[in-house]
Amino acid sequence: MFKKTLTVVAILSTLSVGANAAEIGAQLGTQHTELNALIAPEPTGIFYTANWANNYNDGRNSGGVGLGYQVSLGKADLYAGAKAIYMAPKKGDNGFAAPIGGGVRVHFSDEVYAYGEGYTAPRGLNNAVENYVEVDAGLAWQVRDEVKLKAGYRHISVHGKSGTPNHTLLDGAYLGAALQF
């Protein structure tokens, strides 16, 4: 399965030759802080992500990198991808997950869009938990060419393996800002 995924990613990488834009951002939530980076094509092609999140209520951490492919269909952008996530939950063992998933962005204008994405890593795609789930949704406003503001809701949880409790790494609303170049 992993070799097939790498083969597909390698093939898609050769198809993406457009210009890339980079974005560096931060989110401050009701329970967490997150730093993230994105290198994405305009409008179609392969993209790369990186993020680190900390739940400041009890010190849970997660961070990772991702790779995916996006397609622009006029007012909507669809994307699918995979991530490599390191988790350091307060309950249970530290570990890795390789969630797969996708998302959509619906553009209301050139400046405003809604977004939603979901990723999951069932048994076999992680080593420390039974299942990993990540969901992110919200609204984004492109204030200027280089500044974007976001408001959304983010949830990350794990279902523990034998004897390890289920728990939520992140769950709450956030405000964010990003610089693009």
C-alpha cells in the first residue's frame, strides 16, 4: 500500500510544473496554538504542508508534514493527500500516524472562501493508536495579496489501542493569519 502511494505521488509530482506560492501562518484557538506552512500550486498541482500544534490546556502536541494534489474546478478547489503525523498525547504512547484524506475550498469571491477537510488513519496506518481523525473547517479572507485571515474549527482525536484511553488532542474554534509570498 505504501509503495503504491509513493508511486502515485511520484507520478503526480512530474505532472505539476506550474508556479508555486508559499504561505506561513499561525492559529490561536480556544485550546491550542498552531504554526503551519504550505507550498501550493496555482491553480492545479501537487502541494506540500507542514504544521505543529500544541494544546496549551494540558500540553498535548502533534506535528507533521503532508503531500497532496489539488485540482481547481472554477469556483471550487478539490484536493486529496496524505500526511505523516507525530503525536505526543498526554495520555498514551507517543507515536506516528499516516492519515489520508482530502478537502474542498468553495470560493464566494476572489477574496473570500469556505474550506473543509478531513483526514483519517485507521489501523495499519499508525503505530500507537487504533484510529486517528482530523477535521478542519472555516472561512478565509484574502485581505491583501500577501495577507490572509481565517476563522474556523479544528478537531483532532485518537481512539486508543488496548488499554490506552481515547482522547482529544485538539477541539475548538480558532482565528488565524498567514503571510503569502
